[in-house]
Amino acid sequence: MKFDKKTVVITGAGSGIGRACALEFAQQGATTVIADINFESAEETVSMIKKRSGVAHAVKTDVSDPESVKGLVDFTLKINGEIHVLVNNAGIQINKTVELTGFEEWNKQMSINVGGVFLCSKFFLPHLKKTKGNIVSMSSMNGFFAEPDCAGYCATKAAIIGLTRAMAIDHGHEGIRVNCICPGYIDTGLAEGYFQSQPDPAQSRKDAGKLHALWRIGKPEEVARVVTFLASDHASFVTGSAYIVDGGFGSGLPPK
Ligand SMILES: NC(=O)c1ccc[n+]([C@@H]2O[C@H](COP(=O)([O-])OP(=O)(O)OC[C@H]3O[C@@H](n4cnc5c(N)ncnc54)[C@H](O)[C@@H]3O)[C@@H](O)[C@H]2O)c1
């Protein structure tokens, strides 16, 4: 299997896309580290993986807190002594315009979505250098296209694309690849939160599907399969990329 003898850390793996990534990596032979601020949900992911005979360990982590991220690094290295793949997936979405976003909300979203990528990458990079490992971070099609009522979120996702390119340039010569993924709408709690913030949530959910060429929103496992591809040796010449997994977002006009 592709990830036999590999240790993979996935942040925000207690639900949604992160959980699907963890299941996919474990299915492909990886030892997975399930890092989430919600320890109970991280443990649920672990038990799902163990039921399928995979290997997983849960650890409570707040990606916006340097001490917590250092704890994640120590926890990971105690398992097999090394790390091969870091998936920076944890994220939140505050569904507000700039005018309505509070200063604390702005800082919180920035420090989880962008600060989390910075801190986890910073503290795992010395160890990724030893294995010539790689990083995959979760951006969004909102890194390219803005949508109403989530201004700060769009800013964080564009920042992840910039950070990905910069880290790829700084660390490519050390054999480290750094990529990010830009999903369209994916059926998770985070997307549901956005629908619920709109005046007619049911209609908003329905309309969201039609924003995509495929006329539907995506499933977490459809993103996870691309994450494992990017993290694998099959993508050995892919770095600095913002890999689009969006079902053709923005081209979903009704057929003539
Ligand atoms: N669902 C979508 O439509 C969509 C589209 C594009 C990008 N994304 C991105 O995918 C990623 C995963 O989102 P999702 O849709 O699976 O949402 P989700 O809410 O299901 O999962 C997010 C996970 O992150 C965890 N988390 C939140 N704050 C954390 C922190 N400080 N430290 C550690 N863990 C924390 C949560 O507990 C949760 O388990 C996010 O970065 C999101 O921005 C989602």
C-alpha cells in the first residue's frame, strides 16, 4: 500500500473532510494521528479506523496555540519516531461581512485557518526534512472566488494559497513538497453552517449544488482521495500547487 510505514498527521480530523482524509490514509496503510480540538470526535474517528483494521491515535490539539502544536509534534514522534505527511485541514468559517465581523472573530478565524497552517508547518518542518515528507493544506475555491457573507474566511483561504507557494519555494531544495487543495462546496458541518446563515437555508443548499458544473456539492471522500494522491509519490513533481477539487465551481450555468 502507498502509505505503509508512513506516519500521517491530519488536523481537524474529528469530522468532515479531515475525517475522510484520515480514513483514506489509514485504508492505504498509514499510521494516522487524528488531531482535533474536539477530543471526543477525534476518538470517534480513531474507532472508525480501528474497526476497519487501520492504525490511528487521537490527540487533542488547538492548531492556533503554539504550545498545543508542540505537544502534537511530541505525541507524533513518540509513535514511530518520524512523520512523513502533514495535512493542515483544521478550519472554521465565520459567515459575516467585514462590517459585521468582530475583531475577536477576525483574529480567531485568522489564527486557526492561517495561523494553524503556519504553526503546524513550522514545528513539523524540521522532522519532515528528515523523511523528505510533504505538506497538504486545505484552502478552498474561496481562495480564488469570493462569496457573500464570509469575507474573513475568503481572506484566510487566499492566504493559505500564498503560504503554500512560499513554503514550496523555501523547502523544495530540501526535498519537501508543499501543496494545497481548493475544494468547492463539500457536504460537511462547515458548509451546513453557511447554508444556515443564509435567509433561506434549504434554497441556499439547493442553489449551491447548481454553482458547480456537476450540479451537486461534493462528498468529503472526493476531496480525501485527492489529498492522498498529492501526498503520495505519484505526485512527486507536484509542488506549490493549489489543486482544484470543485466539481467545476463557477461554471454551473443551466444547460441551454
Ligand atoms: N465543507 C466545505 O464546503 C469546504 C470547502 C472548502 C474548504 N473547506 C475546508 O476544509 C477544512 C475542513 O472543513 P470541513 O468542511 O470538514 O468542516 P468541519 O467543521 O466538519 O471540520 C473542521 C474540523 O476542524 C476542527 N477544528 C476547529 N478548530 C480547530 C482548532 N483550533 N484546532 C484543531 N482543530 C480544530 C473541528 O473540531 C472539526 O473537527 C476546513 O479548512 C475548511 O475551510 C471546506
